[in-house]
Amino acid sequence: MYQKKMDQDIRCPLEYGLEVFGGKWKPRIICVLNEKKVLRYSGIRKEMTNITDAVLAAALKELIRDELVERKSYDEVPPRVEYSLTEKGKSVVPILQNICAWSGIFRKSDSDHVLAQCEKCDYNASAWHL
């Protein structure tokens, strides 16, 4: 069995933030849940593009572990599970919107490949003055 040679050593708050809400899929999931408020797994899956079930399930598990997303299970038949942002998760949204706005200024536009979940950020690049 594989064992890490060194324990994880996060000393910088930025490293913690990138560990918790960084990566390819977590920010997109956060933006989707911010716009839709409450979604079932199938609803999140429908809003996301090019994500496998395994990757979505793993990302949701990490977001729940880090208390950015809440998973609410209902005792019904058939079972119903809903996902929503926690207050901690909602506090990340302005950070992601600022990153998106900054990127919108400095990244060349590729309008043929805009992701549906990117439209959920509701950023305003024209508000940035450089």
C-alpha cells in the first residue's frame, strides 16, 4: 500500500484555500449550487458538462468534508438527497467571482467553448478598472 513520504504541510492560508475550493471541478460545483440554491445529484450532474459520476461524487464528498456543501438526506421511498451551499460555501462565491472577472480581463475569449457552469458566476468584468 502507498504511503506518503511526508505529511501534508500547509502553512500558507492560500494553500488551504486552494486545497478546499481549488481545482477544476469544485469551483464549478460551488457556482452551480450558488445559482440553483438546492439541487439533487442528478440536477448537479445535468448542470455540469464533461464530468464523470466518479469525479462528481468525489468532489462533492470533499466539499461536504470541508463544510462548503451540505448534504441533506430525506427518509423517503425512494430516497431523496439534496445538496446546497453552507454559509462557509457561500463565503467562497465572491472570491470565485473575482477570480472569474480577473480571468475574463486577461484571458483571450473563446466564445465557442464557454462552459455552461461559467455563466453561473454572474461576474461583471467591466467593473474592473486596471
